[in-house]
Amino acid sequence: MLLRSLLLLLAVVAAAPRCVADDGYRLWLKYDRVADASRLAQYRAAAQFVAASGGDAVLTTAAAELQRGLQGLLGQAVPRLAAPASTKRGILLAIDPSANVSGSSASRDGYQISAQGKNLVVKGRSGAGVLYGVFALLRQLQTGQSVANLSLTSSPRIQYRLLNHWDNPNGTVERGYAGSSIWKWNELPQRLDPRYTDYARANASIGINGVAINNVNASARYLTAEYLDKVKALAGVMRPYGIRVYLSVFWAAPKVIGGLKTADPLDPQVQQWWKAKTDEIYRAIPDFGGFLVKANSEGEPGPQDYGRNHADGANMLATALGTHDGIVMWRAFVYKAGSDDRFKQAYEEFKPLDGKFSPKVLVQVKNGPIDFQAREPFHPLFGAMPQTPLVLEVQITQEYLGMATHLVYLAPMFKECLDADTQTKGPGSTVARVVDGSLDQHRLSGIAGVANIGTDRNWTGHPMGQANWYAFGRLAWDYTLPSAAIAKEWTQMTLTREPKAVATIVELMDRSRDVYVRYTTPLGLHHIMGQNIHYGPEPWLAQAGRPDWTAVYYHKADSLGLGFNRTATGSNALALYSAGVQQQWGNPTTCPLNYLLWFHHVGWKQPLRTGRTLWNELVTRYYTGADSVTWMQQRWASVQPAVDPALHADVAARLAIQRREALWWRDACVLYFQTFSKQPIPAPFAPPTRTLADVKTLVNLYQLK
Amino acid sequence: MLLRSLLLLLAVVAAAPRCVADDGYRLWLKYDRVADASRLAQYRAAAQFVAASGGDAVLTTAAAELQRGLQGLLGQAVPRLAAPASTKRGILLAIDPSANVSGSSASRDGYQISAQGKNLVVKGRSGAGVLYGVFALLRQLQTGQSVANLSLTSSPRIQYRLLNHWDNPNGTVERGYAGSSIWKWNELPQRLDPRYTDYARANASIGINGVAINNVNASARYLTAEYLDKVKALAGVMRPYGIRVYLSVFWAAPKVIGGLKTADPLDPQVQQWWKAKTDEIYRAIPDFGGFLVKANSEGEPGPQDYGRNHADGANMLATALGTHDGIVMWRAFVYKAGSDDRFKQAYEEFKPLDGKFSPKVLVQVKNGPIDFQAREPFHPLFGAMPQTPLVLEVQITQEYLGMATHLVYLAPMFKECLDADTQTKGPGSTVARVVDGSLDQHRLSGIAGVANIGTDRNWTGHPMGQANWYAFGRLAWDYTLPSAAIAKEWTQMTLTREPKAVATIVELMDRSRDVYVRYTTPLGLHHIMGQNIHYGPEPWLAQAGRPDWTAVYYHKADSLGLGFNRTATGSNALALYSAGVQQQWGNPTTCPLNYLLWFHHVGWKQPLRTGRTLWNELVTRYYTGADSVTWMQQRWASVQPAVDPALHADVAARLAIQRREALWWRDACVLYFQTFSKQPIPAPFAPPTRTLADVKTLVNLYQLK
């Protein structure tokens, strides 16, 4: 009998596809068999079947995903039944609109996991809720938690949790560093790359429920019938995972593809065109999510081309959406040439429009006032537009944070913004509470992350970049989760379960963003990177297409000191914040050192609260920052026995690149700013062995065509 | 005992890495276990060890590749020994500079495989020869040939067999349709993507021995020390596979990165700069292959900027190479604005330079006179420059041949050019004999294929595009191989061994290029594709940056007829060919119909030798061509049981796209040319159900940003 079973098994094995080493494609959904024997026994005992009834498409996905996960984790197939088996223990999945979920009672995405008799029950207020519950349950197993008497409830704090893809029709990805676009437009709709499904799975597993699939610098072609057919096909892949598709729109589409003479939002023909187009979209994609718009920004057309304002434009699209269940996300990333301080411009354009947007419009605001710098103060629009729901836009792709060669875990950066207190309604008026709608009682709430995903086999280029995709999703669901806790669960699911290695990696990840800031833009420096490519240092950049695309515009180094005076004696951008914030940040002795040069022009010899002068503190941060990469290398080396060898070597090689480039940054910035400070490199640091000309030559060559 | 063995096997299985479906990554080097039991037994008996001695790096690679292949094919590990085992049968690898190889006696790349006693011996005239022999032996096993009394000798007919990558520093690939560049410049030299090695393996397996890694529209940055360090790292990966690295150079590099005021090839400082740069390269990469140059072409700088000619430029680089073992491949793809016929320009510029190039220079000539059209007559420079070795440049990437969605097997097209008879030294003066140097007794010979490779998991986007990479390498080695024979061995190694399916697929492949020509550019039409993107039909294109970038420049449709009169009464481009060719092609009644409209403006009602008028023949070809895609779909459907399901579905979906786009082409061209011919669509064909305006709208949207 045993022999017969073995022979059968061998027959299966012989027919099995070939085997390969782990290459990162599976992300955090690896489902390798549980190694701990007692845990494995517990899980096997508890999960002898999956029961789910009803034809809800997302519930069906949930059951299949649970079966798939269990098959891997338990090393055995788990059957799906229509109803619980009375003699066995198993897992029941059920949609229950009144399920008792924690958090926002309004969310249909919440779930409840509980023991019921000998079974575990995963209830959701919708199919999506069950799916999120299933992934939460699998996470318990992946991280080795007990499932005895399991009781978990959760509900997302933010309603619209989107990835924004800056993917172009030709397959390039603006600010993408992981290969080309995963969307194969020339293959759609006839061919559906299997990767689309794996992408949807990964997103659903972290609670992402929307995807804007094309670049905000949008092509009109997505709105043609030809392309809508392709978008429809993608939407069909996303739908069973509870994910809705959104489109970035090109404002001039009514002219370019509609044959109209204008794109004026107050023109009846234009309004009619958008209405008909929107109806056409919903006929093809009944759960279409809505529109994302970059208008009158960086050369994109918009309503201002016709003397209208952003609200005119957004409201026209909202009207076109009509009774369809869709929204407009209108980006506030605007800045005209010629202003005295780019910092203020989005505020000045959008603040007066508060209260003028129709209920289906959310204004999408980047975390900071400039552009995804390694550290920015929170955007002054947060708290300043109480009558308008604001979507927080963060960047997961590391445009200014080392692309795909620097290990920078972004959860601390996301949380720094979410946790920032705007004080606009007194203490506790955090950006998170603005965004989740609780501060101003908004029905709609949203958060968007610019994706770091491409065709690279491991999705994100840098293997550790996967953690940023993961962390974005987890924080979009629940921004109260600690960065380290997210890092820990990701590490356990993705890299290793060895406790000491996990602790080491989590520490390394959690400190990595501060390290990056120290060797690139310490003390509130910003926008001193290589022009256009945003790679490497270029603090000497003084000529560009616009003054606010140079570096000198921002750091304002001179013989006296360094930094942008944004107090009342300067650009007065500080006045955009609430009084409490102004009070703290307006005084250089109370302003957090991390934001100091964002708001103050500080003398080179000015003592800071660290006891060092500005110059000495600046140099100290550049040097210790670069040296911290060596520390990261050492920490990473120490976990070698616990991590897949190929993956370990990959990250180790990237850390070596990071160390080298950290030294570029250090030397470039220290030597350049020294031409103003005329101060020596303080002990114990050794002056760079190369000249400023050397470093300029080195980093400038990356600007060559 | 059986039970114990089974248990042991199960233990191995349990520890094995995860299993995945075949995803095309392994190309034709799959090495799945031999299914035929008697063949397997024969192979196992013959290959009980691999013996190789000596430390030659490429020989070491050969032994390792043989072990790897055998392990897969035989399902068991085969040990490597330093010397043959007296009691067992095995495979001996040995370098023997006097090995008896067929073909060119000068080639160090030749190999000889023979039975010696109970063993098989693979001898090469170099390590690379052994490596090629090993892959030839593995091919025998992969295609199920007997190895009893095996006796194979082979030697390449062409010395330099290169892939040209049009890859840019930012990761994009000019005319690439399979993801982004496989070269990760920001990771080099610290990180070596494992894919580099797999790329080298694949190339070596088909005899490719050189790689120009960057776009001919070159960046100067590759010549900086920073980048040479990266190139050196890549060369280190290629070297053990017998592959040399070449660089495309930016002519103005001495100015852009050298700080000189000129790039005049006759300026002593410029000459000195290139000499020093070349020496620097060879210090880093002792086996560096040489330079590939696109100069004074499509806006690229070149020696003509200083009143010099191409020979001045090429010879200066040859002088810089000095005694280093490297060559200059100088491209003849030049055409200035304003000429009456672009067809003639490369000839007119290069023919007068014949005899003026130094011995290290080869002139690289595209297969046809325009630019990689689906069918071109052979380039008139072939045969016209007897004193200069000419490299044949073909395009493997399908810029004008349906990108990654049309199944077009290119070997017939490559061979059409290679087999073409220039008649410059009498009958039999084929392009192949020009290229291999035999016609004019050249020591150097070369062939280059523009790669179709990217980061897509399966390398080439379209799974069948792998066959074009494969066929290029096989033909570069031996252009006498029949297209169908190459298709057969590729199919057997890659798709299926089922004989009927193999025959069906081979037939489909071998006819595919003629099918593509019929539905896009029959009868010698050319250059009527979508502007810039080269996607879809755009025969109506009449306005572009230059007249010779339009379509009307080439098809010259008018009320009288269609085609470019290149006879003596027209541009007289025909005069560039030898008398015999002129005689045949100059007379519309003897000119092959495939080239008719390349050389003649033919009246719409002119009867052709098919019995149909030009118009009716044109329409017939468009319709039957598009319908042949349906035939391809049916043939592909018939092999479904014999092919991996995911791969079958992938190709089937792409064929559906191809059919749809074939109908675009058909309708666009038939309806557009009908506005000139004023003739009805002949029976039995039904007129298109859409209007010309419909098709224009459809294909034009792909021109939107």
C-alpha cells in the first residue's frame, strides 16, 4: 500500500514541471511549506477543508487563494466544499454585510476571523472583505502565528487605496527602475499576460483596491474605443481580486480624439463629449473607478488654457460621471515658472478652491510641497482644505531615493507624513486624519502610491523594493501599523524566519531612510540631485529650463550660510501652515533639525543644538550617513546564512553600489558647499581624496545622452 | 530495496526548489529528459563521463555545459574526469589546433566530433571550437539523433558573428519589443545579473562570438573610465563563452568627454585621444573586439563634419587599434536629405572609397538599400566594393516585421539576401560569398544581427521570436543550412518532438515571412508603415521631417499606376547593379514580381505574368495574405496537444492579434490605393466593410503621444 502510494507520488513528480531557484517573482506570497513541525501539525489539523458557498466572484477568488496558500504552506491539497464537513475541522468563508469588523463601520472591505466550534470562520462585509480576511489568515500562517482561538477583525481606514502607474503606451515607465511596463498594450486585449493576475493577487493581498494604469502625463489614446477594449480586458483580470481600474486622462482629449475645437470645461460640446465617453467606459467596465488628472502642470493641458480653474475642470468630469460609481482624483501638483517659491504654489492655486469641488472630486496632494524629496515637511494643503477630501500621494518608486540600487525602506517616510500634526483643528489634526476623512467628516477618502513595479523578474529591481510596495498597501489599510512591524512581517514572509536575522534586517530597514537622507540631503537640504535623471548629486546646478529646476534655487548657499529662508523675512511659505506649526518651525532654535534648511538660511558658523556649527553638523551627517552604509553592509553580511544565497548576493552587490554612490554624494556636497563655507572638514573626518572637479566629472557623465 | 530507493528519491524531491511551468526562459537549451527509452539508454551508455584536461577557460565552460546538458537529458549526473575512464564509455573534450574540421581551414572555431574506440571525442581548434562542438553534440541528443559512430565536422564560414544591441544607457532599447535592456548599467560592475551568463550561453550555443552591447546611436559615456569598468565586468562574463565585447562609439567623444575642441579624424590630438582611449580599453579588456560606428547618419556626428570622409574616420580608428586584435565595423547606412532616391546614397558615398580602407576596417552594410523592409532587393554595395570586406547587417528584431505580435520566421529573409547573386564576378557571386570573403579573398569576414532580446521572461516577447535569434546564429555559422532545417531543429529543441506537429510548425514558420509580405507590402511595395513607430500601415503619409521619411516618396501612387521607377527613365538606381541583374530587374516582364514596384512604376491595368492586372494582383495578395494568417491560426491550433499549454495559448493569442492587424494592413492599403486606381475590388474578394477614414482613425491613434 505504501509502495503503491509512493509510486503514485512518483508518477506525479515525474510529470511535474521543472524546478528553479527562488527568483523573487513570488514576492511575499511564497507559501513555502511550514518548517516548524508543531505549527505545521496545528495548521494541518485546523485546515482540512475550505468551505464557501455562493457565486460571488471575489469570494471565489478568496477560496482559491486560500486553497493555493494552504497547499504550499501545509504541503497538501485542501479541498473546497460547499458546506463545512461535520467530521473535520476547516475554514469557512462567508459574506456577511453585518460582520463585526473593527475600524470604520462604513467599510465594505472589513473582515472578521474567529473560531466557531472546531472551525475557523472568515467573514467579510463583501467578497473583497473575505479576500482580505483570507490573506490576513494566510499571513498568520506565513509568519508562524498560532491559529488556536484566533480572533482578528480589521477594516481599512482609507476607502480608495490605489497604485498609480506612470506607465506610457510605448512600454516605458516614467521614473521606473525595474524594467519596462508590465502592461503590454500591443498584446491586449487578445493576450492576457499571466503576470497581470499575479500582480492583482499581490495587490489584493495587501488591500490595494484600485489601479490607475497609465501615466498622469497621459496619452489620449486610452480613451479611444481601441484602447478601452484593452483596458476592459485588464479590468476583467483585476475584478475578481476586488481591484478597480482608473484612467489618467489627457485634458485635451476632446480635441485630439474627439475632433472638437476646444477642451474648455464650460463648453457644452466638451461636456457632452466627456459624458458620452464616460458612459461608453461604463458600458465596457461597469466597475470603472474613475479619472486621475494632471492638468496645467509641467506642460500638460488643462482648464486654465481656457481661463477656467481646476474646480471647473474637475467638476465637469464629476458631472460626466453622473450616477456612475466613480470619482475624480485631481492632482494638486502644479507650479508655474517665475514664482518666488515653488513651495507655495499648489497651496495658492488650490486653497481658494476649497468648497468649490463637487462631491465626487478628491484633490490628490503629494506628501510634501516640492516633489517626493527624501525628506519634506508635510504639504501645507493638508488641513487647509477642510471642505475637500484630499488623497495623499506618495511615491513608492524611488525617483529621488536611490532608484533600484539603494536600500531605502519607505514606511518611515510615509508615516512621517501621515503622523505629522497639521494642528489645523488643534493638536491631533494629523495628516492621516485629514486623509482618512475623520478630521472633516468626509465620506470619501483616498491614498495613492506611485508604483515601483516593472517587468524585472522580481518586479521591483531591488529585491528590498518589494517591501515598499508591501508597506504602502499595509499603511493604506491601517496607517497606525508601526514601520518595524510591517518590515518584520514582510521579512518573515519574504526573506527568512530565523529570529535573529529577522531582527537584524528589520533594524537595517527601519534605519535605512534616515541613512539615505544623511548622505544625500541632511538638515533639510532638498532638490540638489542630478537634473532630469534625478540620479546622483548635482548641487552646483545653476542653469536649467526654469530656475526652480536648478539646485541653487533651493539650497541658496552663499558666503554667509545655507538654506531657504521661508520665514516672514523670506518667501514666507511658513505662513501657509497653522499657527502652531509656524511657531515651532519658524524659529531656527525649535525647528526640527531635519527641516532646518527647508525654512531657514543658517550661518555656516551658527551653533546648532547638537553643539556643532551648521557646517560641522552638515559634514558630520554626510560622513556618518555614508559610513552607515558600511554598517548596513555589515549587518546584511551577518544574515547571510539565513537568506537565499542568490538573493543575498544581489542585495550585497547593491549595497556595494550604494556605498560607492553615498561617497559620491558626500564628496560632491561637502566639497561644493565648502566653496561657500570656506571651513575645513572637521575632525575626525578625513577630507575627500578627490577634488570637486573629479566628482563633477564623475557624476556629470551620467547626464550624457 | 525498491522501497528504499523510492524513499530516497522522495527525500530529494521534498528538498527540491519549487516547480514552475515552462516560461520560455530556457530558450532552446531546455535539456528536458529524453523521452524515447531506447535513445535514452543509448545516450546514457555513451556518456558515462566527461573528460577534459587543461585550464583553458572556454574548454572548462564546454565541459560544464556538457555536464549540465547531459544531467538534464539523461536525468543523471555525469562526472567530469581529468582523463578517460578505462572501464567506461564517455566523452572526451580536447583542444587540437590541427583538428580536421570542414569548411574554412583558417577558422579556429571549427570542431570535429568522432567515435574513438568506445568513446566520443569532441575536438576543437580552440576552446571555443570545443564549446561549439559540445553544443553541436547536445543538439544531436536534443533532436533525438543517434550517437553511434557519430562523425561531425564543422567550421564557420564567417569569422565575426555578432549581435548588435541597440540598447541605450537608460535601459530602453531602440526598436526593442521584448521589455527593456538586459544590461543594467546602474548595477554594473558591482552586480552581475545571472541573466548575463544565460545570455552568453545561448549565444555560444549557436556560434555567436561577438556582441556590440550599445546602440549605434551611441552615448559617449561608454568610453569613460566609469563605464569601461562596467563593460569590463560584462566582458568577464562573456569571455568564458568565447564571446568578445564590442562598443558602438559616439564620434564626437573626444569633444564631449575628452575636452578637445574637435573630433576631426586628421587632427593629431584627436588621433592621440583615440589611441590612448583604445589602449585604456585593452588594458581593461584584453580581448576587446573593436568598434562599431554609425557616423554622419540620421543626425549622428562624423568625419564629414570636418570635411573628411568615412575612410578617414574608419582608418583613424584602425590606427588607434594598432597592434591590438580588434576591428572597426563602419556602417554604410547613410542617406542625406534632398537626394532624388535614398536607394542610391550609401552606394554613392561608399563605392568611391573602395580600396581606401585600412585592413582592420570592415564596412557594415544592411541587407537592402533602404532600411530592413519586409522584402528588399540585396544592397547594391554587395559586389561593388571588392577591395573592402563587407559585414552583412540584418535585423533580428522585427522593427518592420510585426514587432512582437506577428509570427514571422526570418531565416528565409536572411537567406534570400545571402543567396542573391550579385553577378559582379559572373554567376555565383552571391552576397554570401561577398560576405564570407571567398569571392574577393578577404581575410576578415563578418555578419551582424540587430538583437531582438529584452528583459521579457522569454527574452523575445513573441515566443517564436526565439527562432529568429537561433536562426541568425545558425546561418552566421553556415549560411547553406536550409531555413526549414533550422526551423526543424529549433522546434524540436524548443516546442515539441512530436513529428507531425514539428512538420506543421516548420511549414507554418517557413511560409510566415511571405505571408507577412503579402498583407503588408506585396509586389515590392516598401516603406509605407506608420511613421516613427513603424507600426501599422500609413501609406497616406505625405508630410514628415524629410521627404524620404514619408510613404508617398516610395510608392508614388498616381492615377496611372504604382511603384518607384528606378530604371534609366527614373532614378536609375538599377544602374548600381551588375549588368546581369540590371537586365533581369530592369525589364518589368522579367523582374521578379516580389521586386516589381521597387523598380517600376506599373500601370494599374497592366497585366502581370500571373494573368491579373497590377491592381487585381495587388488586391489578391493583400487578401490572400491576410487570409493566410487564418491558415496559420488553424495550423497552430492543430498542434495544440503537442505543445506546452501556456506557450500554445500565448502564440495563439498573438496570431489573433496578427490576423486583426493583417486586416488593418489589407484594408488600409487596398482602400488607399483604390483612391488612385479607381478600380473595384475584384471577385471573389468582398470589399472592406469599413472606410478608409475608419482605418486611418484606427491606426493613427497609435501615433498619439
